[in-house]
Amino acid sequence: MWKVLTTLALIACLYAVAQEKDPPKLPPRESVTPAQITSRLVNLTRAWLDGSLSSGGLKAEFREVSKSRENGRLKAVYNVYVKGGSPDKLYSLLSWPVEAKEPAAVVKGASVTSAGLLVCGGRAGQCGSAKSPDDPIKFTLTPRKAEITRLALVSSDKSSKTTFGIVPDPITASEHGCSIDVVRLAPKFEAAMIRGRGFKSGEAIEFSAKSYSESQGGPVKADEKGELAVGVTPYVKGKTSGTTVVKLITSHCAPETSFTWGR
């Protein structure tokens, strides 16, 4: 698992960026377990994706431009489209990579066209060049399997912000309308988020995750949308890599998938 102190500092920093508040006081290093750290990462990532950290009516999403494979690894190109943005405002984009200690600005002075496309305008105070006005900002991603890309868009006057993300190369499975997918939250899958969708509102679900002979899990509950998110710390003592099988079991469906950690 990542060093506990570094991961806790990451959580606090991300909380502050998302909420524009002072970060929460961190507990003592020795009192926090890897499972607790993973749970906090899952909760923040879920909030990052579901729009609950957004404000000022701002929303953003990735839209695919192209996908290809290079040396067995996915290469995906995206534009970003914005709802609720103003052509008269400037925006900064922050990125939260899975390997980063803290989020960082990747684009400053971006603007939004009347069609909602995020661009570098090339004018005074804007990113880009005057030779290429309103140049679409393209994101070229080469993610690991199930790796999430997370971005935040913040207006320069701080009146609006939104967080959003995408998993370009997902690990997912479905059965009888229920689905399960795995999201990589750390470079070598030291932490993972397991998401379930398509369940009944408030439904009781049995969750299990097994790595070698070690098992995690127990009863969980779908939210009002029939969705859930739980964390997994798959590493096993004495092992540097392995495969974890994850399941979500109800009376009417039991989607199952697996992921390889340690690389």
C-alpha cells in the first residue's frame, strides 16, 4: 500500500480542492489502516464522478474523438464539453492522476464556446495561440487497464466548478441487468473501487473479493439509484502480484469479474 502519510495528505488536499474549504484534520498515521484509506478514496472518487462536488450549475464530460491500440495499450483521444459555462469566463483544468500526490492545474485560461466545447481561445489572457483561435483542447490518454482519469474545471472567479472523470479501458461484467466494474485508484491496484449498477433501489447485496485464499466483503446496500461503490485492498502478505475475483450477489443476479494487481 502507499505510504499512509502520503495518501492521507493526498485525501486532505483533494478534499480542500473539491470543497474550497480547509482540509479536514488528519488522524495519527499509526491509527489508519489501508482499508480505511481506500474507503476514503472511494468515497471521494464517487463524489468526484457523481457531480455532488460541483457548484454554480457547471457540468463537464469527455467526448470521444478516437480510440486505437499501440503496443497493446489503449490510446484514447477526447474533447471536453461543458454545460452551464459562460463564453465570457476563463477556466482552469486540474488533473488528479492515480500516481499523483496532489491535483495540479494542467490548463489555465481555457474558455467555452457557444456549443460548449472547451478550447484555448488564443486571445488575451487565454491559453493557446492567436494563430489557432478557439483550438479544441484534446486529451490524449494511454491508461492502464481500469485506470480512471479525473479532472476538475474551475472558473477563474471561483463562482463555479465541476469534477468529472472517465475510465477509458474498463473492467466490467453484467448479468441479468446488473453490472459490476473495477476502477483502479492506485498505480499497481494497491486500492480499487468496485462499482455496481442496475440493482433495485435499496437492495441488499452480498459483496465478495478473493485474492489467493484471502477474502474480503460482506453485506452492502444499493442506493436509491440502484448503485453502490465499495473499496478493495487486494494485496496479500508475501505476494507481489495476483488476481482478485469480485462478485455482487443478489437473488436475481450475480455479476462477477476479476483484476490483476501488482503491475
